Amino acid sequence: SRDLGWTIKADGEYFRRVVPSPPPLEIVQIDAVKMLLDMQTPSGPLPIVCGGGGVPVTRMGRSFANIIPGSMEGLEAVIDKDRCGALLARELNADAFMILTDGGGIWENFGKPGAREMKVVSVSYLRDSKAGTKFPGSMGPKVAAAIDFVEQSTNPNAWAAIGDLKDAAHI
């Protein structure tokens, strides 16, 4: 790893390569996604977008003589799937952004006696309580993406939800 300039860190009993995780700035194929959604019927097509967060790329500038300005170049990074989903929802002018999990939504006093899953919370509550910060690799990014969607949406009635897949119809 040293010869390649990689950063490696322990992850439980294994090791993993650590790379930057910049926030997504653009859904490159948003026009194709919109076209597929415009032609959607009850039988399809159903576009699958932002899976795994997408492939991190950057647009090249005019600094390189042998690269066409505006062309894409891959980056050694990861794009957070939750933030990518929030950006997609905003670019589609969605009214809502739902993150479905296999572990439920936001809990008050998680892991303690009297813990309860919260049905409705405000952005200010999430910020003030630092919800998700104890779980930066799992719930933290989901809470941050939900906040980003609500705060950055052009729709003043935009809402976000985080909940268990089995409860999706009731969220």
C-alpha cells in the first residue's frame, strides 16, 4: 500500500483502503433519468439510480493539453449513497425523500431503557440532538442526507423520512 500511496486502516478484523468521500455535486445522467421517468407506466421502466452512490468523476478543465476540456476523469473516492439520493430527489424536484433501511428510523435514547422510534422530528431537533452522530458509518449519513434534502429543496413543503423497508407503506 505504501508503494501505491494508499491509506489503509483496520476495519474490525480486516483492513480497508481509505479514500475521500466528497459530497456529490451533480447527477451526470439526470436527463436520461428524467426521460425514463417521463415514459414510465405501471409496468416500467423503473430506473435504478445512485446505486452505491455512483461513480465519482470530475470534469477536466483547460489545464491539460492532451485532455478535452469538460471531459470526465475518474476519481479515487466514494460517493455516499444517501447524499447522492438526496441530490437526485432535489434534481427531480421531488416532494419527498425516503431512505429505507433494514433497521428502522431515528430513535430517541437508542440502546437505552425507554428507547423509542420517533415518528416525526424537525430538522432543528435533528441538529440540536446530534442525531446519528454516534453512528457515523450507518445512521449519520442518512440523517445528514435527510436534512440536506429538506433544507436545500426548492419546495417549502418538502419532507424526508428514514424507516424500515417493511414499514414503507406506512411512512
